[in-house]
Amino acid sequence: MLPEIKHHTMAALFMERAEVDNPALRFEDSTWTWRELMHEAAVRCAVANDLLGDAEIRHIGLLLENTPEYLFNVAGAVLGGYTVVGINPTHRGAELAQDITATDCRVLLTEDAHAGLLDGLDLPTRQIDVNGAEYASLLAAHQDAVPEPVEAALDPSTQLLLLFTSGSTGAP
């Protein structure tokens, strides 16, 4: 017999931990508690809402290394009810552009390590460097954000993630 499902959404699961001071994330020499992770999620959710505005399709692409910033953005989507698209950095040129456009990314967050992959691509997507001044300004403007899921985040049918594989036998 399977156990009863207590949480039907990631938002409900995460919100249960929003005031917990146990470790949630460890990366290199840094640790974030659940409370701190949820604060970072609330900030990223508010930034995403600014960037997406009233767009009908609410997809944000992440062309980032596996760092806390990636997870903060996924956790922001947990609260915000929008979809994070993990853009595979092993793809190049037209294949990379296809990944971004076919998934209707409205915004693409990237960093120095991957920004060069976008050179020469004609993308209708707003690109923001997570290490740049614009992103820092957006984060600073929302430091008072409080973790609070939107209605869509509490709907089990809301899509959280789209992730591309490497495509071992062809394009994913």
C-alpha cells in the first residue's frame, strides 16, 4: 500500500519548510537554510514577475552552471507558478537556438561561462547575465520579497520544469 500524498505541489512542500533553519542547500563552502533558500526563491519569483510581466506563456530559460543561482531560480518558479527551462549548454548554434525558441522562453538567464554560446544567434528572447549590473539591480529591488506562492503554484497541473537531455542517439 502506498503512503498518502501529503503535498500535491512543490509549492506546498517548500512552504512547509519556509521557516525552518535546518540546512537546505550546501554548495562548496556555503550553506543556506530552508528559510534562506525560501527568501532567495521569493526574490527570484519577484524578479521573474517583473521580467515576464503579463506574458501568457511564462517560461524562463536557464543557461547556467549547476550553482545555487540555478536552484534559487527553480525555487522561485515553485512559488511563482511559471516554468523554468533548463537549457543544455552542450548544444550549439541552430540546435541551441531551437531549444530556446521551441520552448517559448521569454527570458534567458545566463552567465559568462555560457554567454558566448549565444553569439550570432537571432533570438527573440531577452537575455540577462546573472553576474551583471541589471540582474543585481533587479535582485536588490526585491530584497523585501516574502515567500508566498501564487495560485498557479498551488495547482498540481502547473508545469515547473522543462529539461533537455543530451540526446545520446540524436537531438532530445
